Amino acid sequence: MSDHEDHKAESLMEKMSEKVHGHKDDSSSSSDSDDDSKISAMKSKVFRLFGREKPVHNVFGGGKPADLLMWKDKKVSGGIVGGVTVIWFLFEVLEYHLLTLVCHSLILTLAALFLWSNASTFIHKSPPKIPEVSIPEKPVMQIVSALRVEVNRGLAAVHDIASGKDLKKFLSVIAGLWFVSIISNSYNFLTLVYILLVLLFSVPVVYDKYEDKIDPLAEKAWIEIKKQYAVFDEKVLSKIPRSMKELKEKKKV
């Protein structure tokens, strides 16, 4: 009888301990979930450049172009930057012309292949296997279709601006084009494209590596820009009519 009572007491103690441990596990899991929610809330409150909520790799699409820009494959990315640098050096520093470069490259390639094909019979080696190069139709049509969509979108934007519906947008576009014309007057087209490509292959990587240091500085700069824009909007932009219709109404008054 005493053994039976002892067994009951042990089972009762085990159940109580299981309940206590279960309550502790539930409380710990709930506390962990609360901590996770707090961390995610804190992360969401942190200022990110351009309002970014995703990693930099996902901002650029997360595919092969993003891998190239983020230097996931260092050989390919380095090869692209190196090739662009060589092209810029040839055209800008050595003042090579495009047609001259193409002709000289074809001369060297054809001469090397011709000599190799004829010399293979004397040196008892197989002639070079020259692949047949052809441009596939499907990728070309996809590129042309994508370009058509973007060109039509740009033409629609130009039509909307030129129609006189929004005077502020018209003035901002004119100012932007004027700024681009000043930059293009200082640099030629090839140098400008080269600078943009180098920035595109360097800025995202640097920002992804040092984003915790860059974002606070960008937040301070953004706050200062907003203050200056508010002053400019109050003194200048607010006095500009939204459209030509409003301008005529102001003249009538």
C-alpha cells in the first residue's frame, strides 16, 4: 500500500514539474517572440537610404545583374570593369576611333586564324575550330520589346509635360536637363558613361558593407535637405501656379 502511495506521489510531482517547465517554456517562447518583434520594430524605425526596406541585393532585382553589381562573382564583375576601363583608355587616352579599332581588331583576328589554318598542315596539328556565330531572334525581340515600352513611357511623360498641365514639373524637368547639359559640357559622352558604370559597380558594394555608418550620415543630410526644400517651397515653389490655367486666372484677378 505504501509503495502504491509513493508511486502516486511521484507521478503527481512529475506532472507538476512538467506543468512548471511547460509554463517556463511558454513564457520563454513568448518572451523570445516579443524580443523578435521589438528587434524588427527597431529595425523598421532605423533610417535607410532612399527608404530602403530590403537588402541592397534585392533592391537591384536579386538576379544575375544584382550579382554582378554586388560582386558575387568577382571574376566576371572585375572583367566587366576591366574591359570598360580598357575601352575608355583606348578611346579617351590614346584617342583611338571606333571604326579604326574595329578594323584593326578584325585584321589581327582574321590574320591569326588564316595563318593558323594554313600552318596546321606543316606543323601536323589540327586546324582551329571556328564557331559559327549567329544572333538568336528571341533575345533580340525581348530587348527590342523592353526598349519599346520604355521609349513609349518616356514619350508619354514628355507629352504630359509639354501639354502644360503641371508647370512645376515642367520647370523641374527643364532644370534637370540644364544641369545634365552642364555636366555633358565638362565631360564627353564616353567619359560620362564610364564614370556612371564605375559608380554603379562600386557604390552599392561600399554601401552594403558600411550601411550602418552611412545611413546615420545620410539621415542628417536628408533632414537638412528637407529643411532647405521647405524654405525654398515656401518662398518660391508655392508662388508658382500649378498650371497655365491657374496662371491665367491670377492674371485676370
